[in-house]
Amino acid sequence: MEAVLMQRAAARWRCVGEAATGGAGQQPAGVVRLGAARRAPGGAVRASRLGPVRAHVSEERSREAAAVAEGEGEGAVGLFVGLPADVVVSDGRGVSRPRAVSAALRALRLLGVDGVELPVSWAAVQPGSGGWFEWAGYRAVASMVRDAGLDLRVSLRTDGDALPEWVADAAAADPDVLFTDRNGRRREGCLSFAVDELPVLVGKSPLEAYEAFFRSFADEFEDLLGSTIAGVTVSLGPNGELRYPSYPPGSNGADGYSGTGEFQCYDKYTLARLKRHAESSGQPLWGLSGPHDGPRYDESPESSAFFREPGGSWKSAYGEFFLSWYAGELLAHGDRVLAAASRAFGGKPVELSARVPLLRGSRPAEAAAGLHGGYGPVAEMFARHGCTVIACGVEARLDAPAEEVLARVEAACAEHGARLAAESAPLAVARDGAGSAGVWLSAGRTRPRQFTYQRMGADFFSPGHWPLFVQFVRALECPEEAHADDLPGGERLTVPSASAAPEGARAVQTV
């Protein structure tokens, strides 16, 4: 099977090389190279995932492809796949189903994927409020990725179920440390941005706790930074994204939810900041509370007195005051967290990144999430910290609204000099179909540096998903040759279900 995949990968490599005959160093339109070559520290060229395939390609073709890679490094798209959220056991000490993980890594390497993304739970590594961290399980996964010949991108999660129990205890003692809507409902797992610098976590501020988490990771994995570990992503809000939790609990704003969302400014700490800002602006009455006519979770902009057109109060002097302050609080939070991450990883050979949501509902929905100023101020703030913008929730097939929002993000990044990456919605190709899915990545207008496909799990290697993902990868490299049967004879590279093999004994096989 490995020989078969190498043969097919060699064909894909020839597709890139032959299309490049228009001139040395020129990347053909419509072709995306998945990390044809990597430059390792010290200037050496590191072989790509397709490295073994070069034995099947002439020396001349190899030199030609290397010239393309050297001349167009900025045009390459690195393809990563998210590892399961539970790849490390809850106490952080071991790997869940290690044989299955090893088999999956091998399958991805043979397919030509550049690397994997590892979600790291703050709750797993710091179970107590002291300075002790448990990295054994994540260290084991990093070693498996290195041995598989893949790159690793790490997401340091500090939101949702990744909050440690000692942080949850602090929130139970003082519920106002959590985001709160106008009805007093608390958002579990979401610390209010207003407490970033307040000693509300056993005498420490959330910002101090985040930085300690970041520094512990940087110290523990220093030997792998810049070699196996290519990048680190830090969490800036709900689902890791730079936004307020404006959507209803249990919703991430995608798949069927079309409401505007609610403002999350009703905890006592945020209200205190609003009051101070209103007083300093000479409008003390504007700081007594959030908008009295603000939208409900499921309201459309047209039915909301605040956002309706015409006559909505968001276009009034008060509306502009509130929305500008609300967006400014979000940006200030992002700036504080990225500054902490920059201190922790400063001078280390690793790319820093964070997630930004693609909100396709409406401009009012963006405003409720804290993006009233659009993506320009966000890109400027990311660029200041040398941080890559990850546009999340990208579908395999972009409709016109999604394409428009992604283009706005890309334009903002281009204007302010911020790097752009992208991350898919969960199992996007299974929902959108394959075919030419992913060809949008070859469009210069919206092409990211990396694309992370989310996420491995029980369904990733299923017959209903894996063949579509294989085709998705082919469409990235050679869009004009993408078709349903990626492997000769209709073979499919799969991982058998749990019913077909004992737990922990799954293996990659052809069926």
C-alpha cells in the first residue's frame, strides 16, 4: 500500500513540476504545493512529506521542483490535520489509543499532509493552582509526530472545558468573573475580559496564569521548537477565537444559527469599566448599563430595535459610543494575551498565531461579537505582535457570503502586513462534498499560509469521510486532476471501526 501511495504522490509531484515549465521559480496558476520543501534552522532544506517519492522522479525533475519551491516559498500552503481533542488522557499523563494515533499519523504522512495540530488543554496540564505542570502525555504525542516525520502545530487552549477545576472553583465563588448576558445568565468556561488583570484566580490574574502556562510549555518543549513544532496558537476567547460569546450556549455561530446574538457586558467588572469609560467621555448616563434595546440571541437585525434599518440606535451617537467601546475592550484583551504569549515565546524559533472568527451572518452579528470596527484593527494588532491570523470555520466549498468575509480578512491582513492562515469547519468535506473542494485555496486573493483541517476522531477515517478527504488533498495539489478514486483500483486507505478491531489495536489497512 505504501508503494501505491508513493506512486500516486509521485504523479502529483509531476503535476506540479510539469506545470512549472513556464519558467524557473514560477508557480503555475491553480496549483497549490503542499510544503514541497521546508527550510530547516541553519538554512538546510528539509525534505517534504513527499520526500521518499523523489526516488521515483528523475534528478532533473527534482531539481526543477526544488527551484520552484525555493523561488515560491511564500506561495506554498501547508496542510495540517487536527488531532482528536482527547488524544491525551484527562490527567495529562498518557496518550489515548496510542496505536490508533500512530496508524493515523502514518496514513496522513503517506497521503502527503504536512503535519498535525495538537490541542493542549490547560485543565489537563495544570490540575492545581500551584506552579506544577504535567506534560508527559503531550510530550509523548510530540515524539510520535516527530517519529512519523510530520510537523506539529500546537493550540494552547484556555477556554471552555480547558479551564482547570481550580479556575472553575474561583468562578463558582465569584460568578461575575464569567461573561454575563442581560438576563444574568453566566457563560460557563468563558472568563470576562474585564478580569484579565485582576487577582481573581487564587490571588493571580488570568493574564498571569495564561503566561505561566505559555512559559511552562515553551520551557518543556524547547528542544522541539523550530524543528518538530512549527507553530503555537493561543486562545483569545470562546472556541479559542477573538470574539465575545454572543451566540447562545451550545452554539458556535455556525450551521443554522442566524440570530444577531446578545451583548455580553453585564458582569460587574465589565459594567464598572463601561461606567468609567462613559464618565471619562463626558456622558455618565451612557455607562449605567448596556443598550436597553439590545438584540436577543435569536433576533434578526430587522427585528432588533438596536440594529434595525432605518432608525436603529446603533447609528446614533450613543450606539457608536457603545459599539466602539465594546470592540475596543475585545481588542485590548487580544493585545494583552498576545503580549503575554510574545514574552513567553520571544526569541524562540516558532510561529505565533491565534484564531479569528468568520462571521457570515451580518454586520450586526459582527458587532455583537465585538468586531464593530471590522477586521482591520484586528489585523493591525496581530501584525504588531508578529502573530498569524487564523480565519476559522472555513467550509470546503465557499458560498458568496463566506468568500466575501474571507476576502475582507485577507485584505485586512495584506494592508497591515499580518500573515494569514485558515482552519476548516469540523469535517467540512463530508458536509460540502469533495469534487473540486479546496480549489479556492489556489486563488491568490484568499490563499493562506497554512490550512488546518478539523478534526480527527471517530468519523474522520470512516468510509463516508476519508475518501472525500483524500480527494480534498488531491484537489489542493492538482485541482484539474481531482476525481473520486484517488487510489488505483478504487482502494481506500481507512482505519477500521472499533467493532472491527480491539480498542488500542487499530491499524491502517486498505479495504
